[in-house]
Amino acid sequence: MQRWTIVFFARVNKGVKLTMSDCIFCKIINGDFNTEFVYENEYAVVFKDINPKADIHLLVVPRKHVESLNELDDEILLGKLMMTVKNATKKLGIKSYKTLINTGKEAGQEVFHLHIHILSGKMHF
Ligand code: AMP
């Protein structure tokens, strides 16, 4: 049985409504919204946040669905995501920036597909 199938059944069994087919970032990665990727590689895509909180606000999103940092058990992927931050900002000429990972509802996580915010320039809050 495929891993995703197992995950799907696990969610159904727990009565959790959100599945990958309901995940906005999975849909973006699948190209459902024609979102422009300002950078991408084998592990992640990078696109502009729809509601920017800074002059430049990008999201680094793993292609693999992981709900949050708490569910991530893949050290290699974590490293690849941080290298994606570095390589994307370098390619885009962003020299100075903050990174942020909201983990959990109380911390402000709204989209439960792991992502790293890249914020640069003047903050909008
Ligand atoms: P978080 O609060 O850390 O879960 O961040 C989720 C971010 O995703 C927010 O900053 C939203 O503005 C952003 N967002 C939600 N939907 C979209 C979308 N369709 N395209 C781009 N960014 C989005």
C-alpha cells in the first residue's frame, strides 16, 4: 500500500477532515492555481505569499506534504529546505532577510503544510 494511502486512511480513521487533497499548498505544488514559482528544485517550491507581511515575502514549501515542523522526521529534507532558502535568496538577489516557521495553531500556523517564510525589507505589521 502506498504511503499516502496509509496516511489518508489514518486521517479518516481519526476523523480528521484535512487530507492532502484539501491542502492549499499541495494544490499549488500540483499547479492547480498556476502560481508562479520564483524558485524550485527537487525538494521544494518557492512562491510569493498572497498576503505579504513585508516588502518581500516568500514561502519555501516542501513538495512532500508534512503538516508542520512537529511532524517532520527527515533531517535531510530539513537541510534541503534551509539550503533552498539560501539558494533562492541568492538567485533572487535578496541579501538580508528573516526566516520564520510557525508551528501549531497557537503559534499562528494557518496552513498545515510545513513552510518557511522569507521576509525582507520593511515589515508590514
Ligand atoms: P502560516 O500562518 O505560517 O501558516 O502562513 C501561511 C501563509 O500562507 C500566510 O502568510 C498566507 O498569507 C499564505 N497563503 C495562504 N494561501 C496562499 C496562497 N494561495 N498563495 C500564497 N500564499 C498563501
